[in-house]
Amino acid sequence: MKRLTGLCLLALLLALRMTGNASAQPVEVLHYWTSTSETAALDVIKSGLAQKGLVWKDFVIPGGGGESAYAVLQARAIAGDPPVAALLEGPTVQEWASLGFLASPYPASLEKSWDAVLPQVVQQAVKYKGRYVALPTNIHRINWLWVNTDVLAAVGAAPPKTWDDFFVLAPKLKAVGYTPLLLGNEPWQEGTLFEAFLLGMSDAAFYRQVFVEHNSDAILSSRMQYILERFRALRPYTGRPDAGKSWTQTIAALRQGKAAMLVMGDWAKAELQQQGMGRQLDCVPAPGTASAFIYGVDSFALLHAEGEAGDNKVQAQFAAVLMSPALQSRLAQRKGAIPPRRDADRSKLDRCGQASYAAFAAAEKTRQLLPSMAHSMAGTQVAREAIFRVVSHYFNHPQQDSGQATQQLNAALQALQQ
Ligand code: GAL
């Protein structure tokens, strides 16, 4: 009986393939959203596609921040066997588009309708030579400080507004057994903290000089050396080393009341809420960064895969689902993000989500929307990983001199610009 069922199934699949009925064929998507909240967010997209008759097939490469996913995507694309779609962010989208890997199949009228509702920084993240080559699904604010209010209350403290405030508060928390500031040992987590710290210790102009322009004068400045030295002074307060834990395991200490604070994008909020953290979770801007919004735009690109991706029915369905205001609204709630479309309903976002949108609007007006280096919005993956390497080594090797670190950082980034 079993053999008969298998043969029938095979016959059915072959028949569907022959009729070119793309809707029954799985659409393979490479991504790295594997946490509980990320999976819940993906389910919104999967069910939207299923209603259009598209079957989403996961091609998952775990690892927050996406480094491993990008490496595997590169291998598959070079082997001529790319997935139909991939989660890509920022300049990586333009890099892949310039190599001819990304499809830009959307009608001009549809692109015009997206121009009318998408902020400039989002359009820049997903266009190549004026055409959309990726579909933006959500915007994260990276420079958040997540706080366990019960822990701060235990020492009678308010969340620090500046890093000087932090350095006064941290010893008090540590003295009574709390980890003042959670930090996992993955480079992207150190990079996330470093970019928010640098911004909090300087300003938007300096942030852009270092992470967007790779400006040697800024990188080699005494200001940069001072910021690195103060950054490393955080280390005794970060409860390290936390070897081998994923970011979702690391942040559980905030929920458990073992730690007081965490600097991370607002995907951490969604994950903490999924883990059951309730009223004691509070969101405040990372110290010194209240008027700025370091952004991460998640987007899905269609690749020139055989078959499905070339099938404009799949492409049109992908765009219709991912760019629908209703989907973007639901996905934002589950992902801890804000929707990229200005016309997507934001009324169901929680307090921190509403605060994120207000911060985005304010920062847009004062030109303080800043692309996240740590989350692939500023510069190439190679530059991002060069920054991670230098910053992580300096942070974890107290004997290294800050001048040496700035020299190494400058040399690495200048070499990439040749
Ligand atoms: C970021 C991504 C977020 C979240 C995070 C942790 O780069 O934009 O959506 O997935 O990594 O994995």
C-alpha cells in the first residue's frame, strides 16, 4: 500500500511540474530567522504566500546577524544553484544586484506606488540603479537599551541616560550580584554594542565618518582611541565570557532578573516577550542616543533561480504578499519592528513599537537616521567583518593599545577601498 501511495505522490508531482503549475512547487528561501519570535514573524509571510498558492520552503542557515547565511548563499549562487529568494540587507543587496544575481521584475507602476509610501532610507536599501531588487519587510531600531525594571529598582536606580551614568550605576549592580549589561560573545553582538556606544559617546556626524565613510582622520583620531578605551571599560560589567550561547540564550538572563540591561535591536524585545518577560521589560534609548535611530532594514530579494523565480507569477505573488500593508503591520508586531510602509497600520504596536516609530519620524526630520554597521546597512560584508575583528580583538585583549587598534581598523578599511 505504502509503495502505491509513494508512486501516486510522485506521479502527481511530475504532473504538476509538467503543467508548469508553479503554485504547487515549493519556493525555496534562504534566511537565518530561527528564534521563536523570528519564526513567528516568518509564519505571517508563509501563510500569506500559502493563500496565494505558493509553498515556502525554508533554507535556513542559523546564526543571528546572517554571516553564515551570506557565505552559503554565495556558494550556492556561484554553483549556479541559488534559492528562489534570500533575506538580504543593505549594501549586500546592491552588491548582489551589481553581480546580476537579483531579479528586478516589478512593473514601473508598482514601484511608483512603493516610492510613495517608503522612506528614503528604505528605498536606498532595496534599490539598484533606480529599480527595486529587494522587498523591505520591517525596520528595526538597533540603539535600544532593554531594562529589567525590577533589577534597577533593587538598587534604587533609573536607567542611565549617558554612559557616564552607566559607569556610576554598574559597580552598584555588580556589587549586589547583578550583571549590569548583558553581552553575548558573537562578534555581531559586540559590534551592535560598539556602534551604539560610539554614537552615545559622540554624535551622528562622527558615526557616519567612521562607519559609512571609513574616514581615516576620524578613525585615527584621539576621539576614536578614547571611545575604544571607554568601550573596553564596559567589559568587567558584561558578565562574560558567555561562550557558545546564542543571542536568545544570552538575553534570557534579563528576563530571569540576573541582569539589569541589554543593548540590542528591538528583535530582542519580541524574543523576550516570547520567552514570557512581562511588565518588568522597559525600553529606553541606548545612553546618549535618544535623538538618533540606528536602523536595520530586513528585506527579501528574488534571485535568478531556474524555474520558479523566472516565473513572473511567483514574483508578482511574492511582491503582493510581502509589500501588503496588512502583512507588514502583522509582521512588525511579531518581529518587534516597525513596518516600512507609512500606510501600514501601527495602532497595534506595543509601547516600545510606538516609541520606535516616533523616534524614526523625529530622526528622519533631524537627519539622524543612521545605517547600522553591525546589521549590514553600512558598507560591505567584508568591511563589516573587518570592523568586528578589530573591535572584538581589542575588547577581549586588555593588553592591546587603542592606538594599535585604530591603526589596524584604518588599514583594514583603507585596503578595502583600493
Ligand atoms: C539582524 C536582523 C534581525 C534579527 C537579528 C538577530 O541582523 O536584521 O531581523 O534577525 O539579526 O538574528
